[in-house]
Amino acid sequence: MFEGPIFDTLAFLAGLLIGSFLNVCIYRMPRDISVVRPRSHCPHCQRTIAWYDNIPVLSFVVLRARCRHCLAAIPPRYALVELATALAFLLGAYTLGPTLPAVKFAIFSAIIIALIVTDYRDRILPDEFTLGGALIGFAFAPFMHTEPGILQLFFWKVLSLPWIRLADAALAAAVGSGMTWFVGWAYQKVRHREGMGLGDVKMMAMIGAFLGLRGALAAMIIGSLVGSVLGVGQIVLRKKDLTYELPFGSFLGVAALGVAVWGDVIVAWYARLGH
């Protein structure tokens, strides 16, 4: 199996390719367009993009952020998503090596990056990433060497460890999504308008499935604090009214990614070095 610089390089290149696909999903999913067909094309002139103009990051630089045919500007978001995904893959590969936790972190980071951008641009959190991501998180749960959860205290004599881990992930998803739904419900009762959509509830379920109860609660608290500060700042600086819809999913995603980096990557890396 590849290890060291070779594995890290392959992970970085894989991240670039996945990031390129995420850009397709980010643009098409909120518009209910197939992510398979038609082929990638310029949204301005509708010309199909040739393969040599669709190389992640490199084509953006070579074309100077312009369409080859109509010279329409290419948003920097495309290159940023590709680069962010590649760096996340590289971080997981470098710190965790060719392991299942590294694969889990790579998949989670890709999902989170896509959700951050879709919510910021379109105020939409696609089910393919939230509900689909939750199922992927559940699939990983039985095989992860996580800290004992609360259910292990009660069921360690009844259930095997993989089933307990899966139950812990399900509990984290239920608690995280339930708390988010309750906050949204309470806000609507007090302010008489929607403050948090079901997309945020589903996203918290996905985060809980991946990060567990402690990670999900930490992401929710940090995301709420960051969202409050940045949201109020944006309203004040840009002179928006108080009905401005904040992309809470984006703030939640940034917090969840930070929690994953700290918990799944840095702590695990130090633990491995200690041995």
C-alpha cells in the first residue's frame, strides 16, 4: 500500500478531482439538474467545456478566470472549492495515513465543503449531502475506534461494540437534529417567522452520525456563536434589515469541519505519535 509522500500526493490529486465534481453538484443540485448530463458547459454561452479547460485549479489559472469562448468571468469559488477539498484530503492522508479514519475524514470534509457553499449561495442544503451523508456516517460508525459513548455504559453486556458504536451515532444524530428543530420551532413561535429550515435539521443529523454526540454539540454551539457574531456584523455593515436570512448551514459547516480537524485528525495524530 502507498504510504508517505506518494500517498499524500495521490490524496491531494483525488481531492482536486472530487472538488471539481463538488462544483458540479453545488451548481446543479439546487436547480434540480442532473449531475451526470449534460457535460460541463459555460452557463453564459452554453459551450461545452473541453477536458483541457476543465483541469482543477490549473485551468482556472491558465484561462485567467475567463471562459475561453465568451470571456465571461469564472467565479473564484470553483478554484477555491477544488483547492479546499484537495487540502482536506491531504491533511487527512498526512496525519492519519492510509487508514479508514482518513477515508472517513475525507468524505466528511467533502460533504461539508459542498454544504457550506450551497447554503451560502442558494440557501439550500441538498438531501443528497445531508441525508445521504448521514447514511455514510452510520456506515462508518461500527468500524471506528471512538471513545466510549453514553450507551456503552448501559448496553455493554447486551450488545457488541460495533452495534453500540452504531447506536451512539444514531443517538448523536437524533439529539443534534432534535435540538436544532426545537430551536427553529421556538424561534418561529416567538418571532412568527421561520428562523431555521429542515435542511439545517438534516445537516445536524449528518454531523452527529459522523462526529458523535460530543462533536455534534460542539459544532452546534460554535456554529451558533460564529453565526450570531458574523450575522449581526453583516447586517450592520451591509445595512441589511433584520429579516435577512443568514446561511446558518454555512456557519454550522465551518464549525463542524473545525471540530473534525481537531478531534478526528489532530488528536488522533498525536495519539498515534505517542505510541
